[in-house]
Amino acid sequence: KIKLPKKTARRYPAYELYLYGEGSYAEENKNLLLTGIPVLFLPGNAGSYKQVRSLGSIALRKAEDVDFKYHFNFFTVNFNEELVALYGGSLQRQTKFVHECIKVILKLYRDREFAPTSVAIVGHSMGGLVARALLTLKNFKPELINLLITQATPHVAPVMPLDKYLTDFYTAVNSHWILKAQDLRNLTTLSVAGGFRDYQVRSGLAFLPGLSQHDSALSVVSSAVPRAWASTDHLSIVWCKELILATIRAFFDLIDENTRQITEDPKKRMSVLNHHFVRHPAKIFEENPEALTELAGAFMWITVKASKWTYSVHNDSDGKYFTFPLASHRKSYSHVYCENSMLDTSSWIYGCMNSNSSMCLEATDLSWRAELLPTAKVVKLKLQDYVSLSHIVIQVPPAVGNKYTLGCEFFKEDSRTVQLPVTHLLSFGLSSTKVLLNSTGLLYNVQLQHFNQIYQAFKIYIESHCQSLKERKPSVYRLHIPWSHEDSITVAKVPSLTEISAKLHIAQPPNDSRVPELNIHSSSDCQYQVVLKTSLPQVLGQIIRFHAGAFPVYIVSNILLAYGGQLRTLRSTGQCSDFALELVRTAKPYKVEPLISVVVFLQGFHWFREMWESLSLPEVDAAVLTSQDAWFPLVSLILFLFGTGIAYWSAVFFSTSLRLFSSLWLTLIRPTVLQKDKLITPRRLCGVLSLALVSWTTCGAFAVFIVYLHYLVKVIKLHVNGSDHSKEASQNASMESTKPQSLLDSAPEAAQSPSDHTTIAEAVNSLKMHVAILNLFTWIVLLSLPSLVYWLKNLRYNFRLDPDPCRSTAVIIVCILEILMYSSTSEVKSSKLLRIAAKVPLPLSVAMLAFGRMHLYRVPHFVTFSLLLHVLCCIV
């Protein structure tokens, strides 16, 4: 643990700064006489500061390999595992604390020979956003950070926008980065996303916004990272060994030999990151590789004139140079493709410029043009780009104890490129498109026509057939998305049937006409058949991936419609219908969706936008999502139907739970007769004021939760008494039916009076209405729960949650529900305001879907307004 200045420690009592170390290295650095390069790790939402050990441990091993000529000091911040992805009130505090930490870290190196002037930062999840937010601080000097690597950080928008502080923080950070793009050129930023296995942060959110304006920023998906080629979940991206190795290798390649710190040259930083995270040529990084290389060694020179060549090496003690004259191939072919299964980092392919000799002593190293794949290093060259070259030379070193294969072929690109139009979304996987690759080449490109939207998802089946049964090298299938670094690679045995999922993390930009490709690095003498079908489960998966955060809005909207339907039934018939039945009857998408669609359409016109802005109305969320290419036809309908289903089954679960609690209550406590009382009494007024005070002085969500528990107990009591009255009424009815006629005639006073029937019916109606309100209120509690959890966790540091996103709403909700829980349907039925109260839930439901999808914190406001009208119906 690093001791912080007293002022900083007092201001941020919940936060701490640590230095990571192991073994003798940790012992040596206890006195903090540091000589390395500082790297600061920032954990994310509910993340532990101890997650730094994956980076720190591998960096230490790497430093040991170079005898500590260079080494890194890994610092980490303890944010007390705060839920910053769900509660945004502490993001600004965390940012300011990190600024103080950077100043403390740099002071530790004061008076050292190679004292650093900046810190490299690695941020996981929300830690990456906090790092970006440093640049928005007024007194922050941008030169204090030179490198920022983020892991699975949602840069574009919050996953669950549960409070205004969270959305405002995002707006401030992203606006600053777009507006000050020119000022941020000295900061190199890399964002690594987890891919489809990350169910918490979809990779589209991890692509840095306004990337085209930042030539010093890079966004990649882990499935496209060389030597990793795997998707990671949200947590494993921190300790995934392949990614950690890529990160640490990049760190060591970034060191400037003169300053012994991370290089100040932004171009070198970007070239290093591209080398390790985008395209790895299977070579150790060199900033300025030599233009010409000497081809030394007493190797045999062999000229190959064939257009296709393969060679296998096994325990060969003699080295060889194979030369391919280009003059004879230039007219017939457009490209040359070579592959080498020996995955070392030495040079292996060269370009020769002397056209007279079959051997050359100096050549251009073409190995830098190669690319590393899981089973081979490959290079594809366009002959037109290398007019000055006379030969291509393949070097085969002595292979003692090694076995590997090489292959080269000249080809016309048109003959190896086939177009495969993708199937329509509404084909539901019943139809397919297919293509047969008959030739015996080493490389094919299958262009997937019209594959450019995020709602498209396909299954691609690749079947390989071979002429003979001999052992063959595996095939490599690469799904290449040209407008973003989100490729995925699959390795398959030959022959085999391989299934590949094809779906996008971000849609095709409007100004980009490139087409996604399936690159098949094939095995020679094999035939390939590619079949493509729409995958309906994966299409639904894409909808959930992109819009799961909006589910609470659709669920509450459905419940609100059902609640409005109950009020209308109460007004027209005097009886309150069952919640589940009313949900089925009233939750219709055509009542809600068309109006939003019309508004989104009209917002495309300038005059309507001006009128909209003059009314100070916020932008419709669907319009924002459409502009981000994350909204598509029928998605809202599908989400609405999902919402209806969840609302229905949650109501069924709620009713079942209520019966169980009632049964338990009856066994434990004798039911008391609930007497009709006034809505507002001095005692209740004191209770309301007490809870309002709790909300204002501690945490709004805490007061809401107390009221919820109180309301739940009240409804359970109502349920117990309602069922008790029903049993009594049924027993009386059965007794009356079994009495002799003479007794019935002589004792009419024994029969149940009409007023008793009315009381029971009224109790049942009131119970149904309370169940609907409690259903609505449950979602308000769930949406406010993160701030309650945050407050409870930090109670030892601060008794009052500050800032509190629920404070003002909680005071209103407390006042409303303390009155509502004692109300009955008899008061509501006679109210003049019931007509308005019954009609309001529908427009509120529309408004909720229009303005709440990307701003979940607005949902309680709409529900509160509806319940406020209900309270007024009880009074007026």
C-alpha cells in the first residue's frame, strides 16, 4: 500500500493506492526506491485492485528474461469495488482520485536517473472510462498520460443508464474527446473488446466514438488479436494469458532505449500496437527494418518455374533457396500467395531485383508483408505493386528435428473471388445460398454480399472433400469485416464439416462500400462447399445483445397499460379486473409503437426538429439509436412482446408468492380484522415525514425500499383477510344450502346480508388494484436498487449518499404510497378524476418508450405521475 498525502486520504477515505510485486522484487521495492516504468491499473465495476496481478506477474517474468535491463512497476487503485456501471455518482470522485494517484506515483521517481514524466494506464471496464475522463478535469495536464489501454470498456454509452449522473458523465467525456481530438494526438489509446462471449458489455460499445478523428486511437476485438484469436467474457479479458502476453510484449517494444521509458513518439506507439493487436507478421518488432538484407549461407539455389509449388521439410540438414522468376507469371497472374507452417520469427521470403542471375546476394525482406495465422504464416502480394522485383526467394533453413511445409501459387484474383449473397432475414433459415469451390488453390475469398447490418446473423457451413485420404494441413477460415477490427478465425481439420457464426458488432458506416469476406486458407487437392443460412435464434440473440438494457422500459410500459385498463374497467363496471387478464387485453403494441414511429419519421424534417426543440423536448431515443445504426424494423415490436411475456409471468410469480406469504402469515399470526380508516391521519403523517427525512438525510432508495416492504406487508394482510372472508362466505353459503326449508323460512336473519357481499367484493377489488400498483412499484425498487447497494457498502464512510439520484423522487413516492396502501376502490370509483386517471397510463406508456430506452432513470417519473393521479382520485 502506498501512503497518500493526508489531504488526499481524508478526502477519499474509501480509496487506496497499491504497488504490485512478487518475491525478491517485492522485497526490494518495499522502500519505494523505484527505477522502472510506471503503469497504473484501474479496475472496473465492482472490480478488485488485485486483478493487476495477471499483468504484473507476466511483466516481471519478461523483465527477468532481459535481466532487468527494462522493467515495469505496476500500480493499482482500490476503488472499494464500487458499482460504478450502475451508479454514476462516484465516477467524478474516482477520476479526481486517479489524478492525485498519478501525481503521487510520479513523485516516487523524483531524482532518479531515468525519471518518468508520464504514466501508462490499463483500465478494465469502467476503469477505462475513468482514465478517459481524466482529460476532462480542469487542472489535469494531458502530458501526464502517454498510453491508455482499455479492456472491455463501454466507451459509447452506459450498459444500463440507471441515473442521470452516469449519462451526463458519458456525454461530458465523449464530447470532450471529439471536440479536443487535435489536443489528444500525443495520447495513444487502444480499446480491446471481448467479443461475443462478453455478455455484460457488447463489443460495439467498446469501439471508441469518433475514431475517424483520432489517428492515435485503435479499437479491436479479442477474436481478431493475433496469437489470441479468442473471444473472452467480461472478467476473463483481465487474465486471458494470450491477451496479457500481447499487452506485455507491446509494453516492452514501446520502450525508448535512450530514456528507458515508454517512447514519446506517437507514430512508433501506433505501429507497435498495430504489430501486436492488428496484423502480426511473425517477426519481432523493428521500428525501421532494413530495406535490403544479405542472403548469406552456402545454401543450394533452386529455380521453380511452376505456378503452384509445395515443399515438405523433415530433418533436412541442408538449407535451400527457392527462386520464383516473376517475368513469366506477370502476364497470366495478378497475385502470388505463399504460406509457411514454421511459426518462428525469422525472415523467410524475399524479393530479388537482379533479373540476370538465378541467385542474388541482396534482397528486399518481404516477411514484413506476411501475416500470422494459427497454423501458418502467410503472405499475399499483388504483382503490380512490385514491378522492380525480378524474383521471389523462399528461404528454407536446415530443419534438424523439425517438420514443416511450404507452398506458393500464382493466381488471378478474379478466379479465386466468388460472391455469395446472404439470405434475407425473413427467410427464417428455410432457404440457403451456396457456392462450390472446385479448383485446387491455396486461397479463396467468398464475398458476403449485402451483409452490413447488426440485426443480420447467419450460420455458414463449410464442407471440405479431398481426393485422397493422406494427412493434410488444417484449413483456416477467417471472417473478415473490413470496416472494423472484429475478425474471427476458425481452424478445421480436413476433410470436415465446419459451422461458423457470422454476425456484426457494428454496422457498416454510410461512406464505406467494402464487403465482408470469408477467407478460406485451404488445403490443396480439396473441394469446398460453402452454405449460408439465416439463423433465427442468433437474430434474436443480436436483438437481446443490443437492446437488453431497454427491457425494463418495455416491461413497465406493459404493466402501466394493464393498470390503466384496470382503472377503466373499475370506472365502467364498478369491478376491478384481474391484473393478468387485463394485461392480455390491453397490452397491444399498435397502441404504442405507431406514434413513436411517426415522431421518428417527422424528426427527419428540419421544420419539425425546430418545433420539437422550441418545446424543449428531449430527442426520441429511437431516433438516436437509428442514427447509430442500432435500430431496425420490427425490433420494437419484438421487444414489446418480450416485455409483455416477462410482465405476465412476473405477475403470475408475484401472485403465487403472495399466496405463499399469506399462507405463512396465517400459520404464524392470527389475522386481525382490518377496519376502514381515514386516508390521512396524524400517525400516518408522522410516518410520511419520518420517511421523507430518511430519504433526504440518508439515501432515497433506502426510504423507497422501506415503503415497499411496508406496502408488501399491507397487501399480504389484505390477501389473508380477503381469503378469510371468502372462506367464511363459502362456508355460510354451504350451511344455508344444507338447512331444511322450514328453518330457512323461519330464520331469514341468519342469511348473509347484501352489505356483507358488497364488503367482500370491495375487498377483492381493492386487493387486485393493490397487486397492480405493487407490480409497478417493484420495478421502481429494482431500478433504484444499485444506489441502495452503493450506499450500504459505503455507509462506514458517508452516512448520506451524495449525490443521490433518487432523493427527490423518493420523497414524492413515499408520500404517494403511504396514502395509497390504505386506499380502497370505493373511494376511487366515486372520484371525478377517475376518467383522467384511467386515460393517462396510455400516453405515459408511449412517452416512456419514447424517452426511456436510453435513459432508464426516467421510468420512475412516469410511474410516479400515474400513481399521483390515483392518490388524487382517493381524495377528490
